[in-house]
Amino acid sequence: MINKKYYIENYGCQMNISDSEIICSILDNEGFIKTENFKKANIILINTCSIREKSEQKILLRINQLKFLKKKNNNIIIGILGCLAQNFKKKILKINNIINLVLGPDSYREIPSLIRKIYNKSYKYINTFFSKNETYADILPKRDKNKITAFVTIMRGCDNMCTFCVVPFTRGREKSRDPHSIIKECEFLFKKGYKEIILLGQNVDSYLWYGGGLKKNFKKSKIKNERIINFSNLLELVAISVPFMRIRFCTSNPNDMSYKVLNIIKKYKNICKHIHLPVQSGSNKILSLMNRKHTREDYILLINKINKILPNCSISCDIITGFCNEYEYDHNETLNLMKLVKYNFSYMFIYSHRIGTYAYKHLIDNVSLEIKKRRLKEIISLQRKHSYFRLSKSIGNIQEILIEGISKKNINFFYGRNSKNDIVIFPKKKFKIGDFLKVKINNCTSATLIGDLLNEKYYL
Ligand code: SF4
């Protein structure tokens, strides 16, 4: 009899966490049982990420560490799933011969049947074909209990072909999920007690559905064409469908973000006032080499529009430093753009070639590591100043916070987030995780707001 205990390890971004929840759902529906202890599992699945060199190295090291399990029990099935599997394909079997299963992001439905085939035989299976329409829309992800926030994937893949990015090759072309299934899932999450939804996609602004037939909540919205649903329409439908939940979304692309989205964010109180808007570089030359399809000027125009329509909206960003042919002038352009926008928060990285991308094939990674590190240091130091500047503006304000958990640094404190996605810590009182409360902000660091709970709940 097949031993159905499985363990899943997750690397990378929110999309991967969401995918792992889908994989768990597929397996549980077929009678497999999840364990949190990999030593007790007979099936070990590693859901991988290939976006950064560091995460790739970490995963390859982890696979190597698992060799001892295979030595002890040759029946153990080891599967590599997700972006690294898609990118490395057969190569991964050559790197390490303990692997039985290599599946790309569109092949998760096959996992139970392949495990059955492999069991007790030393077969190896690879499937990295892309599907034109796989969105896993009918699968309800299996989420951890007692969570406050749930990820809901609305689209998969990306058509943008930024020259540094592996996503179009590991996740394929853009595919939008049926809005009926998205709204049904959001309503289900509300009934289950979740308080916040994060709508996920590699490029949420490209969401587009031609299916039609949306009756529920449609009249309440101002959507004119029922047959074509774009991201601003979907955001509005979700906001109306779950009015007592907070809604966030990620990731936006400056090239695709419409003003209509900004107006929908403004219109609904339950849509959080935060936009993650990666720019990657402040230099037009580098943006063009990256094939970002927008200029520094386009980006600034969009930022001005956000500030005008949503004056209290926070803006965060991704920045890559040391891309091919980045000179000191280009780096300074990035610093100057940061000074102009004063991001609330940024994810900042050193550039490294990713196998398979245009940049890997056609551009030279010609900025030395020493220079990349120095530039990154300057970017991080500037971002710290801006984060502190943004957070300090909240001191003295009363803010609406969703309590998310107990602070890791001090168990006598709760932590939560305001609408702008700032982390707020405050002394624990009689309230509980999941409550929406008002907090008076008294102080801050460059990463956190510090406040006091007022004895007052608030309602969305
Ligand atoms: S928009 Fe560019 S960076 Fe973002 S996922 Fe698509 S190709 Fe990658």
C-alpha cells in the first residue's frame, strides 16, 4: 500500500505560497495526508522559485541535503515543482539523481497520479508543458487554519518579456481566471472568518476576462460591459462582494495600470490604500535595455496621478541595481527618482543573469560585484531614510489596524497593519487577533510604527 504522507516546502514569492495551497488541495482530495515533519513523509515536494540567483542556490543546496533520506529509504519520492523545475527541466535530474518528479506550474493536477505510478519503482517523470488555459479556477486552495489573510490568485503568467526576468519562461503567457470562481472563493473566505484578501498575479493590471454572465453584484457596480471584465471591474466586484474584508492586490505594472483602478481604490473603503509599483531603474537607458515599455517620465506621471487621486496612498517598489551597462549616471538617476517619489518601502536587489532570459543571451553582465554592492548599499540607505520619513508622518494620528498576530520580539505586543501596509506594534489588551481596531501612533522606527490601542473597534 502506498504511504500517502507528504511534506511540502515552499520557496519564493506569494504566488508560490498560493500555488502550494493549490497543490495541497489536489493531494488532500486524493487522500494524501500532509505532515509538517519531512522525516515522517514518504513524498517530499519542493515548490521552487527561479527569480533570484540566491533562491536558486538555496534550493539546489536543499535538494542535496535530502540525499540522506533517499539513502535510508529508496521508496521516498522527491518532487521538484514550480519555476526552477520549469527552467531547468531535464538538467535538474543531471544535477541530482535523487529526484523522481519534475513538474512546471501548469502540471500540478498530475501529481497524485504520477506519485502512484512512481511508487515502488524508480521512475522519473518530467512535465514542463505550458497550458493555454490552466488557472486552477475550480480548486479551492487548502490554507493553514487560523490565518487572517488569504491569497487569491486571479491571473497567472506574464506577457511583458522584461529582459532580466525569467517569469515569462517559467510561468508562460498571461491567463486570467474566471471571475465567478474568484468571487465565490472570496465569499467563502469571508464565511470562514478571513479578514483580508490579497489578489495575486504577476501583472494584475493585465487581468482580462471575456466570459460574461456575471449577474451577482453586477448591478451595484458601474461596469458597462458585462462581457469583458478588466482588473478595475474585478476589483470593484470583489470590493462589493466582501464589503467587510480588506482587499489588497499585487503586483502592478506601471505600463498597464489604469486610472480607473485608482478611482476604484478611492471609491471603496475596504480596498487598501497601498500600491506596489515596481520601477526597477530610474534611468531611461536602463529601462529601455530592460524592455520595461515605460519611461522615467511615464512613471513620474503615474505617481503624480496616484498622489492626486489617492493622497494618502502608500507606494512601494522593486529596484534592481547593477543591470547590464548601468553607469554611475544611471545609478544616480535611480537615486534621484527615489528622492522624488520617497517610497514607503522597497524590495532592493543586485542584478544577476537568469538563464534563458534575453539579457542572459544578448547582454553582458558587465558591472562588477563590488560596484553592485556599493550601489545597493546607497539605495538601501536612501530607502531607510524615506521609510522613516513616511512613517514619522503618521505620529500623532489615529489609524485603523487589523491585528495579525503577536509580535515576535515581545509577546506582550500585538502587531498589525494599517491600510497603507505599514506594520504597527502596540501593547496587547483584551482584543484578539483578527479584530479591526483603532491605534494611536506615538512613535516609529524606519520599519515599524509604534502605538497604543484605543478601546474602540472600527468597521469597514
Ligand atoms: S512584468 Fe516584467 S518583471 Fe514583472 S513578471 Fe512580467 S516580465 Fe517579469
